[in-house]
Amino acid sequence: WRIARALDPGETRAKEYGGGLEFDAGPDVGGRGKQRAARSRGFLANRLGLGRRLATSLARADVALTASEFMAVILGAGVLGFGIGLWRLGAIAGLALGGLFAFAPLFYLRTSQTRRQRAFSGQLPDVLTMLVGALRAGYGLTQAVQALVERFPQPASGEFARVMRAVGLGVGIQRALRDMTERVGGEELELVVTAINVQHETGGNLAETLETIGGTIRDRIRIQREIGVFTAQQQMTGYVLAGLPVGLAVLIFLMSPDFFRPFFEPGWARLLPIAAVVMQVVGFVVMRRVLAIEV
């Protein structure tokens, strides 16, 4: 396994047909220095056990970077934050700012992944409705999936297009759908793919099964949206309470840069900002968990 973006089964089969050639292979214009840097990032990711999980997260967020490239972005952001903090406030502030800058790409990745999963889950009831209609009209499963590619927007059309590309290269439709579940994530999609695979092995009325699952998923999404409406004020309160001290600290620093200098001088005063940050993070996490109602 190489530290790279997760491949779909179509790319894997194409590599087999191509004698193991990489899809993104090209002329070596970067020299050995870039190759050594890439191997170092890959070694770091493997040693920390982050490579495969990070590659999965990048695939689910549809970020066009490999795991090693994304780790380079994280390290670069951390070094940048440390340099700014060291230049303005000292080593301790540099470490804190470097950690904050390094966390920013991970936050963006998590946010993009969640947004894309929600968008796909929101399209899933309509996808199942069209799939059921196509099956009852006499279409096969592969033909019905092809119809989804032609008539749905992103992200559903893009994911089902990758499924059809895999099928065109000789991958079974069941395996292609399973790999799509790993790329996209989500309990709803996993339920649908499991039903399709079970029907393929045991037989039965697939259209009726998918219609029942579609109704269940539609009700689940409706309840989740109602919960989001009822807890919107509490969620906004949590964001305001978490961001207000940070914004106030930035404003005070811009108005009077020397105001926070005593907190970073040798002595017990250094513990105060650390304790404040820890309590802010703990309070925000607790509030988020209280509002995270499972359906």
C-alpha cells in the first residue's frame, strides 16, 4: 500500500490491466529530492498509523490530495503558525499558535467530509425513489444505476459514475457498491448496499425492499432536521461562548500587544492561559455531546 488517495475499484482494475502503472504517473521532473520528501512523509504517516485513515477521510471529503500531501500541508501550517508566534510573542505562544494552525486543515477536512455525507444522505431518498421506478419499469440494476448518473447532481452522480466506471472495467456491481460505501460513509447508504447484496445472494423483490428502506430513510432525515431546528439556538450559543473569548483576546492584542506579555513570562502565570484554553475546549466538547442526539 502506498500513501495515496483511496483508489476506487475501477482504478484498481485499470492498474491491473495496465501492468501496475499508476494513474497519475508522469515524467520525473521533481528530482530525487521530492521523492525523498514524499517517502519521508509516507513513512511518518505509516509510523503514526494515520495514512490509511487520512486517505479514507480525504476520499470521503472529495479532497484531491494524497495523504502524504495533506500531511505536508498540516506540517507547513504548523511551522508557519510557530514562526509567527515565535516572532511576536515567544516560544510558548509559537507552540500554541502552531498547534492551532496545524489543526485548521484537519478542521476543514472534517467539515468537508461531514458536509458531503449530509448532501449525499439528503439525495438518497430521491435516489431510491428513482431506482425503484427504474427497476419496476424493467431495468436491470446496472441500467438503473446508469440512469442515476445521468439525472442526479453531485455528489450522487459522481459516486455512481465511479461505480459504473468500475463495472465497465469488469468489477462486480456488488463490490463496486461496497467500495462506494467505504468512500462515502453513512449508515443509510450502508443499509441500502447491504439490502442490494443480500437480494443478489438470496433473491426477492428488490424494488419493494428499496422502497421500504427509502421510506425509513426519509423519516429518519425528517426527524434529524426537526432535532436540528429545536437545538439550533443551543448550538449557536455554544459557538458564541466558545468564540467570544478568542475574539476578545485577539481584539485586546491588536489594541495593546503588551497586555498579554505577563502571561508568557516565567512563573505560574503561564498556567493561566493554558487552563483557560483547556476549560474552553472541555466546555465546548461537553455542549456538543449534549446536543448530539442520535436517531
